[in-house]
Amino acid sequence: MLARLGGRTFASLRHRDYRLYFAGNAVSFVGTWMQQIAAYWLVLDLTGSPLAVGALALVQTLPVTAFALVGGAVADRVDLRRMVIACESVLATVAVLLAVLALTGTIAVWQLYALGLVQGLALALDAPARHTLVFRIVGRGDLANAVALSSGLGTTARMVGPAVGGLVVAAAGPGVAFAGNAVSYVVAICALIAMRITAAPRVWSRPSASRSGRPASP
């Protein structure tokens, strides 16, 4: 019975592409939260204002809310893996710029806000594409399980990432935390490139019922 339960719990991991997707996200999610903690700490250190920290959070999340529908419309019409790779590349570039600015001691609050806005815009396009990609990877039959596993991974990252970020910032500074996140995006991008994915269908409203679907991401 335990074997059957375990099989159902991790059913979506039997798909090679989803295993790659899951592993890439496991690294990337922790890196993202590590960067968030470093960015908030840096804003507080530069301004001494909790309000400024809240403003950064608003700048990062507002585009995701405002452009979610746009991201979904774009995801319906492009190659999903290429779209996710492009978004991840933008996010990796943001992390690299933050790392360079922080490590050279030239970072300013307005730069954190500007790069936070770019991050939010990239995530607005990235998230819908990832959700659609998961269906393509596992198919309809394992979709619920894949979503549950991805959700669990996200919850775990919310606990582990900030803790790791706090330790890294305390030990080596925010610049190293930003650099670590950049590396985590490289891992995620490599996992996406390694997937065996066909071109995305033009119309999402008529998905195939086959369980041999392709790329996924939450």
C-alpha cells in the first residue's frame, strides 16, 4: 500500500522532462528567495526605512498582477520552452547586475527598484508559460500531481530560501547572494535546454489528451 501511495505521490516524476524541470526549479526557487532577502536587507541598509522595503516589494509584484493576462496570451502563441528560457535569461541578467553593483559597492536604491521592475515584468511572462509548460510535459493524467509537487516545492523554498539567504548575507554580503541566484538560474536554464520538447501548439484551448506531453514549469 505504501508503495502504491508513493507511486501516486510522485507519479509525474516518471516523466524525464518533468524531473529536469523539477530539479531546475528546486535550485532556482531557493536562489530567488535568497535574492529577495538580500535585496530587502540592502534597501533597509541603504535607507533605514521599512517603507522603502515595502516599496521594493510593490515594484516587484505589481507587474506580475497587472500583466498576468498579457503573459497568458503570449504563452498561447509562442514556443513555451523558448519563452521560459528567455524569461529566465532576463532574470539571470538582473541577478548578475545586482551582484556586480553590490560587490563593487556602487549600488543605489533606484537601481534596486529599476531592476526589481524588470524582474517583475519577466515574471509576469514567465509564470503563465511555466504553468502551460507543465501540462505539455506530463499531460492531463499527471497534471494534478505535477502541480501539487511544484506547489510543495515552492512552499519548501519559501522556508529554506530565506534562511539560506540570511546566512549568506550575514556571512558574505548581499552581493554573494545575488551571484548565487544568478548561478541558480543557469542551472534552471540548462535543465530547460536539456528537455526534449516539441514546438508549442498555436491554440492552448484545444490541448492534446495524450499523456506524453512535453515541457513543464510552475
